[in-house]
Amino acid sequence: MRWIDWMGAAVVVVVLACGAGAAAQSAWHTYHNVKYGFSVETPADPRISEDVTRASSGPVPTLSGAIDLHDRGGLIFTVADYSATTESTDPDVVLDGLVKALVQKDNGVLDSEISITVQGAPGREIVAHTSALQRRMRFVYLNQQLYGLIAVGPVSSGAPREYERFAGSLSIDR
């Protein structure tokens, strides 16, 4: 599976968001994307990017949004559409493969993993860290789309406090 390619795209989004300067902090608002069928609350306007990863199993269109929270880290949402690939459609296979790839990438350490359900769809709530960063992540797999909500912060202070509201706000259109 090509989860590492997908996570590489998410890391690029974090770098782009941090390099673009801090987003102006304002009242929370809802970002809605009709094409990928979801909405999420964000504390600032996200920097949006779309790409197509060429995995060995076929093209994987990906949408990502990043919110810079200054020196506290950032928030990322991402959707990867696996409908045009030959990847497994079994949610447990997809989610287990993702967790394995996340831990292997950057020599990370898995702190916790919990199976969850969001709107009836299977998912995982994950906390992992490297020597420099803590990542809190929620992934949900529905209809061959993998939705990710990620908070990245310095390992010394942890993921940004906005993560709870951000991750809890995911709404998938049916």
C-alpha cells in the first residue's frame, strides 16, 4: 500500500502552511467541500491544495487544508480518494495499513491507537510522536475515501488544544 506517499503529501502541506506565515486567528467557521463530501470547523482560513498521487495501484486524488497556529503547531485536514485504485476496500485493512505506515515514517513512536466510529464509519484515533513533534490524528474511512484530521505540535507542549473541536467537527455527506 502507498500510505507513505499520502502522508508525504500531508507533511508537504504542513511545511507550506508554516512557510506561508501565520493565518489570522478569528472566530471558528465551517469549511465545506462538495467534491469530497465533507465539512470541518477551522479556527482560521485553511491553505488548500489538491494533488494526484500516482500510486502503483492507480491515481489517488487528494485534497489537503492546513491551518498555521504559529509556534504551537498546526492543524491539517486531508481526504484521499481511493475509488480509482485497486487498493483494498476493507476498512480494517486500510486503517491498519495507515497506522503501520505512520509509525514507520520518521521513526515515529505510537503512543496510543483507539478504534472509533464516526457517523457509522470506522476510524482510528492515533497519538504518535517523533523526537521533535507530537501528532494527534483521527482517520475515518468511508466509501473508498480516507478522511484525516491531524494536529501537529512540538513534543514539549503537545498537539494544539484546538484539535478536539477540529477533529470532533468532521461531518461526512452521505
